[in-house]
Amino acid sequence: MINMDELKPILEGLLEGREDSADVIEQITGLDKPVEVDRSEIDALNASWNDRFKKAFFGEKAADISEEIPSVPEAEAPAEEEVEEENLTYDNLFTEVKEEKEED
């Protein structure tokens, strides 16, 4: 839908100098009416398009395809290791890694 408040300045620029510009703008804004949407029509249209896409990509097998989303078991997060507060700085971490490499 076109926002009539944004359209009016454009129309005024196009119709500048015309004696009937106000009438033309009024006629155009009169065309702006709320659209009533029937949800069942939208659902039927969506179903139709879904069937078309299935047939286009899967051919004869399209009728056998389930639209259910399979459930996937959630993975368990590994147990959190306790981190000592003193090791949280970059210098401390770098020193620990360096010491571990020297031990190897």
C-alpha cells in the first residue's frame, strides 16, 4: 500500500500550476481504502504455492513429503570447568602456556 502522506508532495510537484490540482490529489487519495484480508484465502493460496514448489522440485515424490518439522534432541552442554580468578589476565594466561610448553 502506498503511504498517501508521502505521495501528496510528489503529486503537488507534478500538478503545480494546474487549476485542478487539488481535485486530482483528492481523487487519488480517495482511492486509498483499507484492504480487508480473508485469512482463509491467504492460507489456501499459500497451500497452493507450497504444492507447486514441491511438485517442481520433487516431482512425483512431492505427495509423500511430510511438512512436519522433525524434533531433534537437545545436546547437553559439557560441564563447566572452574576457572581461577587470578588466571583471567592475558599475561597470566600467556605465562601458563609458555610454562606448559617448556615442560614438554
